[in-house]
Amino acid sequence: DAVHAAWLGKCAHVLAARDLPAPAAEVLAALPSVPQLIDMSLPIGTWSWLHGGCNAFFNVFLAVASVCERLKQHEKVLLYTEAAMGPLAEAGSQLPCLVILCWTMQGRAYAGLGRMTEAGRAFERAVDEAHVYGLALFEMQALRDLKLLVLDGMGSGEGEHGSRRLGVALRQ
């Protein structure tokens, strides 16, 4: 669908640009809502091949969540990543790559909101899922973020524990 592709392009532009193409408030105001994204993603039925069966990197919810992450809109990141992992009938997907990316983004968003317990849980879910599917780079990214954003701030050797876990993943 052309509208879907256009939003992917707009999000890519915001993400790739050194400087925002417009003030952050304008970029945020222009983003489609979750219901609008569902409508544009399900133009001909109850399932979107771009979201449900093709590739996590064509998921417009994930693209919009990434824009929100760049703009430090942590609550919006949570909103869009939940929709990305929602039911197929609402243009969601359970593709492992997408789910892992969403949980990692949620971990960073929770950390940005100071909700470290929830951040740790989200990162651990991403690590576990990545490990199950043998997606080593996704696992290492989630472990790195877990270490830097959650464990290092806990003291009591937790950061060192995170370093050891990351080292094991790197050696594998």
C-alpha cells in the first residue's frame, strides 16, 4: 500500500537525518495514531502481509516507535510497540525479530521513564526470545542495553554480572 510505504519513508527520513526535518513537536503531531496505522495496514482485509508475514523492518508501528524513541517520547514508544506485537487482526505481528526489537525498545523506554524493574523484564524477554531463535546479534544488543541501562545502576556487582553475560554471548 502506498500510504504504508510513504510512512515508512517519512520515518526513515526522520531517523536518518542528522537534524530533524521539522521541530520535534511538529514531527510528533504529524505521526499517525495507532488506529490510523491499523486502518492503513489492513486496507483489504483482516491481515497485513507487510506486518504479519513479511519482515519486521517493514512494520510501520515499529518505524513510528523508532521516531518516538529518537524524540525521547518514551510513553509513545510503549504504545506503538504494544500495537506492533498485537493481534494479526489489528495489524500486529509475532515475528520473532519484531518481538525482540519491540521488547528491547520497550526496555529502553522503561529505563528512560525510570521504571527499571519493567526495563529489566523487557530486556530479559528480548534476551530469552533471541536466544531461543538463535538471533545472536539481537541477544547481544538486548544484553548490552540491559547492562548499560539497568544493571550498571544497581550496584552490588550487577554491572559486572551483566558484563559476564554479554561476554558469554559474544564468545558464542
